[in-house]
Amino acid sequence: MYEARDSVYCYPGTNTLVNKLNIRDANKLDNYEKSMVALKLMAFKVLIVYISEFPSYAFALRNFSMKSTSLSTPSAGMAL
């Protein structure tokens, strides 16, 4: 959890970070984040099994990892 109260990055009067889903309850946000991480981990594990069976589709791993977070962006020299 974020520890700063009354931060511009938090909902007023809370220490819950402003988020795209507008979840203001810290416990609900924490549960949501844990669920999403677990879901992404499961999908990643399935993809690893798939790639081990079909190595010619290894590019799928790169595409998955690039789409798994909104913060992932290709570097300047990376071809898409």
C-alpha cells in the first residue's frame, strides 16, 4: 500500500492510489491487483507450455509480454 496521506496521487482522504478502475477501497484494490497478477501468471505459464510444444511460435511470447502491461513500450531500435 501507498503510505502517503493526502498525496495528489491518492483519492482524497485516503492512501489508495488513483487507478483506472476507480477502486477507492484499499482492500478491494489489493485483491484486484493480486487476482490480475495471478491471471497473468497462469496465462504466461500456458504460453510457455505452448511454446515448448510449438517452438516456431516463440514470437507469441514477445507479443504477450509487450501487451501484458500498459507501461511496456518497444525501445527505439526494436522492430515491430
